[in-house]
Amino acid sequence: MVMMIAGEFNTPADWVRTGNATKMIDDYAASHAGQAPIFVFVDVAGSFNNDTECVNGPRGNAASHLTEDVRPYVVSEFDSSPDPANWAVVGWSMGGTCAVDLTVMHPDLFSTFVDIAGDHGPTAGTKQQTIDRLYGGDAAQWDAFDPRTVMAKHGPYTGVTGWFEDAIPPADAKKPSGPKRPTADTPTGIGGHDDVTDDDREGAAQDLCAAAQRVQISCSIHQMISGHTWQFASRTFSDALPWLAAQIRTPGATG
């Protein structure tokens, strides 16, 4: 069973339409005697421009929705295994942050993650802006959802694995010019509406994998020359799918 989470300003359908995920899943099943994991394309926002970062806060209780509503529903409705060894989370951009966070916070529910160009942790501007926007000013909640803090407090994990994918910009890539967004500040939606970047991707894969390895989470870092695009996310999912299927013990999977 695999939860698929898209990025900020995306919908669950974008993994299907732009990420081409269903064709890759169908192709995988066709080459493995019809066997493939169950994939669940989840809605973590409720609307196109609500950046929840998969946490609980003023923008919605996304974390609780995924762990307390979606996962039990899939187990019940599809008679799927409740064993965390059979569950993974795959995410792109914001979804990559979600994938790491959900797994390290809930190793009793998930055992494997694929983080495709996620941030160091849930991000909605600066640290203080993130605390204000995502957690309504509750700094303790920042700690509760920060993956490195969570891992350090948890201590050694058992049976948890991760795949980090890092996009290396092409040598001729140019940074966008001009303001990133309108400057009106607000605690809800659209990642903050200001000129402070909402991404914290640089070095995230390396830092998170190092933190994970310190607590016995097996992880690997993969790199691809690409921009931060859906094409990059799609290629990564294609590369990771055989490994992912094997990690969650899909029948016939060899990794």
C-alpha cells in the first residue's frame, strides 16, 4: 500500500495526469504477473491553494486525516494489510516532506518513504512564519512535526527505509527573476503570499539522510540533473518503483 502525495499547488490527480503514475503502475503490474501495490492518491489540502504541509493546524488537520481517516479506510475497504511493513509514502516537493514526516512520526503505520525533492521539514516561509502559519503560533508543534527533531527524540528505528531524490539544476539553469508572490501576508493558503521563499530543499536530502542513519533508518540519496518539475518527479517514481514494491513486500517484487 502506497500513499501518493503531490506538491503545493497540486491536486491528487496531478500524479496521474502530469506524473504519469498510473501508466507506470500498469506497466509494472503487466511485467509482474498482474501484481502491484495498492496506490492511494490522497488529498492533503482540500483545495488547490491550501498549503498544509501535511501537519495539523489552522490550514487543516492533514496529518490526522491521513493517519486516522485514509489509512484505516484503505485497510477496511480494500482488505489490505495493516502491517506497517506493507505501507509506504511517496511524495513530490511538499509531498516529499510529508513522506518523510509521516514515516518517522508514525513507524507503527509506515515503514518506507520516497522523498522526491522535499524540504528539511514543513515550511511556509521563515521558521517564525512557519510557526505562525502552519501551527497558529504554537512553537511546540514545530518541534512535533520537524523530522530531524522527531527522529532524534525517537531514537533507533527498526525496519524503516527511505529513498531521497535530489534535483541538480542544469549548468545553464537560470533563477527566476522578479517577485515570487504578492506581498500581502496571511496565515492561510498559498504558502504565505510573501517574498520569502517557501522551499528549504538545498541540502535537505543529505541532512535528512544523515539524521536518519544516526537512528538506524536505512536510506539512500539519488541525484538527477533536472529542474524542480513534474517530469523530474515522474522519472524518479519510475526509477524507485521496483525498489519500493520490494520494500513493502509486494508479491513477485525483486527490487
